Amino acid sequence: MNQGIAELERQASVLKRVVKLVRPAVAHIEVRKGVAAGRRSQPADETGSGVIFQRDGNYYVLTNRHLIRSADLEEITISLADGREFRPTRKWMDAGTDIAVMAIRGKRLATASFGDSDKLEIGDYVLAIGSPFGLNHSVTFGIVSAKGRRDLELSAEGVQYQDFIQIDASINPGSSGGPLVNLRGKVIGINTAIASTSGHNEGIGFSIPINMADIIASQLIQHGEVRRGFLGVRLDSNFNAKDAARIGLALPRGARVSAVNEGTPAALAKLKVGDIILRFNGTWIENDSHLVNRVSLTKVGSKVPLVVYREGENVTLNVKLEHRPAWHK
């Protein structure tokens, strides 16, 4: 009995250390339309969370686009755990991933450390920190239930590039934009949504992997936009396990090419209709949306290997990715 209690106390001590480490870097965000930041007489139109990080000596807040998309800078208040408040000096947003970044000016701000979300495994313990229902800096605890969740209908606008971490830690309105952290205190996701018919938590939450969010944030800061890689193919979204088995694939995965656009990187690499892309830049491809994500997050101009299944054989091709808008000009 005493041994069991001691083990629970040890686990609780780990959780408390993680919270103490990360909580100072979590921001509470309020949006008041038509009201200058700092004036609290009017209830907030939107509330959410964000995580502070540093890049090249400057401070930024990483959050969700849907929280601040229609707000002017002077309508946004960013509050820290130590009571300080800031107004963002700039903001950048990416509709494709629902990621947003805001620049703030401050001194000696606590910042979060980013982990590697690719190393996350189903069953890992995680903590979600945010401001549900306006309750600042609340913490919930749970496990990773699944990875690579895609094709989810999470908002009226939708999120095009999806690769969500599914968690059972409570995420409620106001927690969007807050960090998902592992037991080492590293941010491994940005909490973004709940799957619910009522609008309240029903045990399923989703988080954007930090590896994806970090790439998007870096491009927004550097370029003011996201420069996504472009392959130039149409993919068969109906390709499934039965199709894979029928053509002799051992595993039901890959993305089948249904069209190759002339003059694109795919055409130059000699991809063909009917090819099944099995690997992209060393990563096994699960399905069409997985390939779209991997291509979009790969640096423009990169030369990457493709392994495709063609007429009973695996064939390796090399493709140089282009910037998507450049091809349409």
C-alpha cells in the first residue's frame, strides 16, 4: 500500500515539475472587437492560448489562426502567468494549417522548448495547458490516442493540411493555441480543436504536431507566407487496401497517381499515371493526404527521392520541388 502511494507521489512530482517549467511560457489571448487592447470593460469576443518562443533574439507567440484571424493588432491582449500584458506588434497566419504567429516586445520572457513530435508514440503521457472557458493557465493530463489523423471536419473553413495528434486530455473552448507537452517539458503539439457535438469536451482532442507548426512558423516569420513544395500530380483518394492487395502490394499504403500535370516537377521526374508513391524523401507514405502534407512541408528547391511501385517493381525517382504559385504563373 505504502509502495503504491509512494509511486503515485513520484509520478505527481514529475507532473508538477513539468507544469512549473512550461506554464510561464504559456500566454492567455483575448480578442475584443472594436476595443483597444487592455480595456477590459467589454467581454472578450474570443479567448484562447498560445506559447512563447524565441527566434533570433526576438519573442513570438505561436497560436491558432482561427483565434485571431479577424482581429486587428490593437484588439488583441496577450497575458502572461506573471501578470504582464502585451499587444502584438505583428501577426502572420496560415489558413492551410490554422497556425498563427504574433511578434511581441518584452524583456526576459520565459520561452518554451520544442520537442520532436515525430518521436511521439501512442500511449505516451501528455499535458495540455490552456485557458478553457477563460480560466487562465489550466492544466489537463492524458495520453496520445492516435497519430496522423487527417480528413477531419473541424471548422466551417476547414484545415487543408492535417496530421493531427489525437489525445484524451480535455481540450475545451479557450484551450485552442495552447501547448501539448511531454513529460520532459518539451512542446510537442499546438492544441487546436475538440471533436464534439455540443461544443464542449467529450474526450477527444486534436493537436497540431510541433514539427509541422515550427516549419510553418519559421516560414511565416522569414517570408511572411508559407512557401509550400509542389509536385504537380493528382492523387486517387479512393485508393484503399483492396486496391493495394489486388496489384500485389504487401502493405495497404501509398498514394496512387491519377494524373501528372505537364511541365511540373512530377513530369520532369518521369512519374506516370498509375504509379503508387510508397516513399517520399525516406518516409513511408500512408495515403494521399499524408503525401500532400510531406510535400507541402518540404523546402522549395529540395531534391528528394521517391520510391514508386510500377508494374510489379519498386522504382526510385528523383524530383526537385518547386514553389506552388511559381508553376501557375
